[in-house]
Amino acid sequence: MGQCCFRALRLMRNEHLLRLIRTIPDVPKPGIMFRDITPLLASPEGFAATVQEIVAVSEGLRPTKVIGVEARGFILAAPVAQQLGAGFVPVRKAGKLPWQVVGESYSLEYGTDRLEMHQDAVGPLDRVLIVDDVLATGGTASATIRLVEGLGATVAGLVFLIELDALGGREKLGDYQVASVLHF
């Protein structure tokens, strides 16, 4: 299939995925437009297409580990890791992991939080793909990058299901390779 036809097919598939995202105003607080991916996940075709889109933009990155950020990032990252032949690593909110952890605090569009991962989850020989559901202000992604690099691993790239363009998160991620399946 020619490159032109492939792009047209991808655009059609992404339009279908956009229709499966539900927008809920004023969640978690007034003024926020929450992008609910549960209808997309409930659609076998939508979920499969989402995983395929993430895999397609990630294959050339050759990750050894795929990180999923709590909680919706887990849902996306685990099947991506399996398809790419990489290990899956969860990054969780503070206090959720059972082993020795490293942590990073970060700001998000409506407050602050802390992420943690096991201190032995990645190392200097790992190329890490970070997968999450939404790129908003870039705070969560930046904290995850700091966790990965703090353990000596290389960030191969970051892939998001949704990018909220108006919040400028991509600009905060500097020169890292960033891809998003859908844009709002």
C-alpha cells in the first residue's frame, strides 16, 4: 500500500477513534473538559485500533521496556509492550508499589501529585517507551522521564492516545520523540 493510501487509512481510523471519546465538562473541577476513553476501550475495534496506532508509531524506537503511567496508561501500555516484544513497567501513584521505589513529584493542570516506580524496573541497558492516555501540561510525562533517566535508562520516546494541544505539554518535553494518536 502506498504512503498516501496508508496516511488516508490512518486518518479515517483516527476519526473513528475520536468519535469514541466522550467529553465530560467540569471534571474533575469546573473548567476542565475531561476526555473519557472508556467508550473507546469498550469497543473491541476501537481498542484494537488504538493499540495498533501506538505500536505503529513506536516500532522504530526499539524499546526494551514500555512504561504505563497509572492508571489508564497501564491499559494501553501492556498490550503495546506485548506486541513490541518488550517488558511492561508500571509507574504508580505514591505508596502503591510493594518494593523499594524511586519517586518524582510533579504538577498537573489541577494540582500536584507524585509518581513512583520500582528502583530495579529499568537500568542503563534499557530503551524505554513511555505510554500514557493524555498529554496535557507535560507534568506527568516530565516526572516519568526523570524517573527513567534517574535509573540510567534511555527514553526512546513517548506516545499518548490524546494530546490536549492548547495546554502546551509537548513543548515542555523538549527534544524527546513524542507522538499522539488523537488531538483535541
